[in-house]
Amino acid sequence: MGISILKYQIPILQLPISIFSKKYPKIELNIVETNTSNLEKYLYNGELDVVIDNFDFDTEVYHQQFYSKDNIILAVPKSFESNNIAQKYQIPYEDILNGNYLNNNVKTVPLELFKDDFFLFLKEGNDTRKRSEKICSRENISPNILLELDQQITAYNLTCFGMGISFVSDLLIKNVEENKNINFYKLESIDSGREISFFYKKYRYLKKSTKEFLKIADEYSKSNSI
């Protein structure tokens, strides 16, 4: 018996997955990786038992189980000269880990400071892409997009190598090692704040193993306030 879930950056699910696998070693956990635009189609057709995403699915059709809050921040290669004029807006890595950067006294960075830099965007259909475009549009910025990528972790890794600026989840930053080659900046909250939830189809039989995985994930979320 298997469980199929969307792979939304495995780091945020690695502990619930580990707990489940140790408790039920004979149950195979199938992790499917795709973009937001394919999720509802796969879930509706029964190709996936449950997905985890930050997109708002129709709750008339799907059950929703909250997992975590999530915020998009700006990751900029330290080699970019624009960091010099944006220095007062930089947020320490430690403040991302403990969430202190979300305090109201922490200033958001004006994106116009990076208008001449290269950006790394996710491909069309991804929620992070949609929110990134809205943030840029609200600040009257037309980003110079160098690459369009499938996965947020890929964009982040390329930012680490100095290729361009990326919009990344603070949950991702919390679950990877600190990289000294990047500066982080807080973004306006209208489109940068979101929730990550599990979704599964109503009126469809849910396997016992799937129910158990959701229970483990829920207990982990509540006990760790992730």
C-alpha cells in the first residue's frame, strides 16, 4: 500500500516522513514532484491521494488540513553590488530561523534597489511565481528574468552560486544549511505570507495509511509550531 503526496520541498516534511516510515516500514511512501498547475488535476483524477501546497484549493471539493505558515523572502547573491545600497534592509539568518524578522519593526526592502539585477523565477503555474509577479507589479518593477525553473530549491541553489535573485520560502531557509554567499531581505506581506496545507478529495475513500500519515503530520505541526 502506498501514499502519494506532492513534494513541496522535502525538508519541511522530512521529520513526519521519517516518523511514519519508522512506524510503518512496510508501507511505501510515493513522493511525486510537479508544479502547482498540475496538482488539482492529479488529485481530482485520483492519481494522488493527498497533496501539500500553498495554493487555495476549492474546499467544496477538497478537505483541507493546515500544516504550516510560510513566508516568501528575497535571496540575493552577496556578489551583487545592489546589496551596498540595500544594506540597512538585510535580515540576519538567525532572525529567519527564530521568526524575528516578521516583527513589524523590521523594514521591507524596496525592490527598485534590484531593478538592474538578474532574477531567477519559477515557471508559470507555480504559486510562488504568481506571488512574485504580484509583488513586482505592485512595486512597478519589471524583473530581468535570467532563468525560469521548475523548483524553488533549484532557484535557491543557483542564487547561492551567484546567478540571480530568487523568491524563496522561509521554511526552505530554515531547513537548509546557512550559506554565507547570500543576503536575505523581507518583502511586503500582502502576497508574501501564505499557508501550507494538505488537501484530499471529499467523498473518496482514504486509505488507513494515508489517514495515519496525515495524523502524524498534524501532531508534528502542532507540537513544533512550524
